[in-house]
Amino acid sequence: MDGRAAIAVNSGTAGLHLGLLASGVVPGDEVIVPSFTFAATANSVALTGATPVFADIDIDTFTLDPKSVAAVITDRTVGIMPVHLYGHPARVPELLEIAKKHDLKLFEDAAQAHGATIDGAPVGSFGTFAMFSLYPTKNMTSGEGGIITTADPGVERKARLLRNQGQEIVYQNELVGFNARMTEIHAAIGREQLKKVLAWTETRQRNAAFFDTNLEGVVVPKVAKGSTHVYHQYTILVGEDRDGFQQALRDDYNIGSGVYYPVPNHRLPSFQRPEDLPVTEQAAKSVLSIPVHPSLTQEDLDRIVKAVNTLAKAGA
């Protein structure tokens, strides 16, 4: 990837945390993040002592809306950290323009987006650093772990120090660091998974294409021009009663689904911010992720389509 260094760590959250520290984020700084994502994104900023500032998303990509980002920049802002949510790339070209204009850094949370691209360039190749999660639910896994990628030699070296108690040479600790190394066992799992993730991704994309063609009565995921979606999740928008729809899928058709994410970060007890983020609130009430993983059979796909279409037609 663009000749970038890759630093293995013991979790995706550790990757974000160490990447931010290695990039120079310190207490008093602000980093703009989406509220519509898993809490690890904002948590990692807060763990540096900096403040996560929440911006809204657009409903088509479920990623940061550049206009909302521009509106919350202050003289304390040092960076923007978009999330390539569900496997769809964030609107990086527009965010890079904003970052350049305001002399900010871009950090990529690519936890869910292994192999996604923007105009042929892979996500993770744009920011000062990027993080890919290798948690068991991701498109590939190491059992548990994460990868930091960076083209900045200074960020690379500091991240390597931070993950290993601040030492490059044993017992010669240069700074206060963490025990955030990936174990050799987890690395071995990850190396094998790397051989398979491309084929798995192609299967996910075929499954998604089948849903795109056959689902009715719900809003299927959109793919922005020039973007490649890797479908960590296949997330639809349903009508008024999303929770009832989900329960009916489970109870009447024995089909599992997930809501990612029902509570926006700015409303979590850990943050409790008063921001007005209407699109984020709308998404939290209406998103539903249905199975898209590569182990699905054609019979499974047909059954999911039939169930979703029946419930949508019934107004469940």
C-alpha cells in the first residue's frame, strides 16, 4: 500500500490511540470525528487527553459530511478522523481539501474497510496514519489485533516505540509506552487470513449485488462514484419501526441482523454532548444490517430477500 509501513498492535483501539499519540495529538487539542460509529473512534481521541468533536454524516455513505466538519473547526482543531463505515470509503478528497485549507492532519479509521478504494487508491493510503481492525467480526481477522499504516518515518518509529513499552532496544526505554504488541500467534492467524480476504471480499460484493437487485421496500446501500465498497456490513434503511422490523426478522424468519449503531457517540453517558446532528440521529433510528458474509449460500440469500421484502410490503 503506497510503500507504507505497517505496525501490528493488539487491537484496533490500540492502533487508533497509538497512531494519534505518534502523530503528535496532545491534551488541549481537538480532533473531529463522526458520532455515528463505534465508540472506539472517539475513545481513542479522549485517551490522548484531546477532545473528540462530533460532526454529522451524510445519509448516503454514513460517513462524515465535509460541510459539517468545516463548521466545527476551531483554533484548537489539529485533525479530522473519518471512519470508512460499513466498508464504504469516507469522502476523503473533500476532507483533504478542508485539512489542507486549515493546516490539519487527516487520520483514517479504516477498521471496517479492508480493500475499499477511492478512485483506485486504497483507503489507508491518504492520512498521516490509518488503522485497520483485525477483530473477529471484521472482513479478516487475526483473532484480535489491529494494524497501523503510515508513510511518515517519525510516526512509524514512535508508534513502534509506544507499542513496546517505549523501547526499541531492550531495557533502553526512550519514552513511556504501552504493552500493545500483537502476539506471534495472532500474527500467524492474520498472515493466513491475508491470503483469503480478497476472495472473501469478492463474495461479499456478489452477495451485496444480489440484494441490490432483489430487495424491495427498503433503501439499499449507495456506493459513491469512484468508490469501492467492501461490505463489512450490508446496511439498509427501513421505515418507521426499525426495531419491530428487526424483531420480526428474528422471530418470524429466524434471520439475525444488527443495528450499528443505536446510540450516537455524542449521546453516550461517556460523552453527553449537546450537538445537533440530525442525520446521525436519523440513521441511528433507521439502519439495519442484514447478513452479507461470504458463508451465505444462495438459499440463504433467497430466504433473506423473501423475508425483507415480505416485511417491507407488510409495513412491519
